[in-house]
Amino acid sequence: MGSSESVHFDLADGTSVGVKSSNYRRVYEALWKLSSVPGAVSTATLLLGATRRPGYPHGVKLDAVQSAALRSAISRSKPTRAGA
């Protein structure tokens, strides 16, 4: 995938979240760090699978547990600014 591509997840609440290719690794690693949280491992697997299929045609549907895990991983994966 190119640097501007992303995987789109359709969350249980009806919203959609895109994970840009430049953030795949950080979000994937954050999901594994959350492996004791229900839904984190299955969501990491879905992210990995979607990144291995270029041009994936639609959003990856997540249930409520997976949606919560993804939101938490995205929040944890954001780079912190020094001095912020």
C-alpha cells in the first residue's frame, strides 16, 4: 500500500475510522499491548489482514468490543510531543 492509503473500520456505533498506512505499525503494536483487553487481538489480526490485501474494497466491520479496543489503541498510538 502507498503511504497515503488507509484501512477503514466500520465501528459498532455506525462511525468509520481510518488507520493511515503510516500509522499501521503503531496501532497494531498498541493493539498487542492491549492483548488482555477483549477484542484487541482479533482487531490486530483484522488490521494485519487488511494491510496485506491492497485495494481492500470496503470497511472492516467491528463489533462493539473490537470497536472499543481499536479506539483505545488509536488513542495510545498517537505520538507524544516533547514538552507537551
